[in-house]
Amino acid sequence: NRDSLEAVESAALVVCLDEEEDTSLTDDAASARARAFWHGDCDNRFYDKPLQFIVLASGRAGFLGEHALSDGSPTLRLCDYVWR
């Protein structure tokens, strides 16, 4: 566990793979997705990392960025580049 924790601590970004399913396109499902991307079950979110890419079991993906280290525009541009 020590090596795993050190790898996470030294990473510039993380990819969070969630087991949560997401198959609906309703407004309630959109709210649930937003909550899943923001905090999920809180087991694999690392709020000290400036970049977190979240992938749900359904393949839908989201992005969570801590922009204290950088302005929102470069972060958004990076996110757009990664998704393409």
C-alpha cells in the first residue's frame, strides 16, 4: 500500500475508474452524474490533484479540476484536448 500511496501522492493527475452505472438520459440521471463526477463514493477522489478524469462503468466520462494552481482557461483547453 505504501508504494501505491506514494504513486498517487506524486502524480500530477489521476484517472478515477468508477463502478457506478449510468444508462439514463433523464434530468435526474444528469444530476446523479454530476454528483458522481464531483465526489462519487468519495473512495477514489483526490482533491489535492489539479486534474481528475473520471470514467463511469457506462463509459461516460467527466473532469474535475482544482484550478488554484492554474487558470480555468488552460485547464479547460487541456480537458477539451484529452476528450478529442
